[in-house]
Amino acid sequence: MAINSGELRHPITIQAPANAVQSGSFGASVTPSSWTVVRSDMASIYTAGGRETSQASQLVSEVSHVVKIRWTSDVLKAGYQIVFGARIFTVLYIENVQERNLVLLLYCKEVDGAQ
């Protein structure tokens, strides 16, 4: 999968949770209170179609968007977030296309109520 000229036209910021797992009651959901910028990049953002959701089969019902970026040696993980303008996406799954270190597809779910 190649990147076409002009395809990566959306400026995004990829963020990691700033705080490690906080102590809390057993089974409590921990939502990060702050985020650290991992990198800023240009991306292509599109809604997930049948092909994308079938590739991430365990996340079929959750994937709403796919973010395409150039491969990076930076460590990116599920649970990171992508900020695009006033919109926020949570990364659910990352695919290094054909393991060629050229393109990364970040399968995401848009966060409701993003400001």
C-alpha cells in the first residue's frame, strides 16, 4: 500500500497517557487526566468500511475511522489518542501494512463529546 501524493493532508497530533496506571479500587476504570504529545504528523482520515473492520475482526463493532500515516520508529500503542482539530480518536489497533515499514493504519474509535 503506497501513499499517493497529497493523500496525507490532515494535521494530527498523537498523544500518550501522561500518567501510568493509577491506584484505585478493584475493577475501576482509569481515564487519563492528561496526555503527552508523542508526535505531530500529517495523515489521511477516513471512515472505516467493511474491509477495514474485517481486518480488525475483534474490533468490528468499535472501529469508526482509519488514520493512515507514514511509518515511524516511534512506539505507538493501542490506547493512545489522536487529536484532529476539535475531534479526538482513541487508537484501538495498529497495522504495519505488509510489515514493510512504509505505512501505518491506525484503527480508531471517535470519542463522543470531544470539544
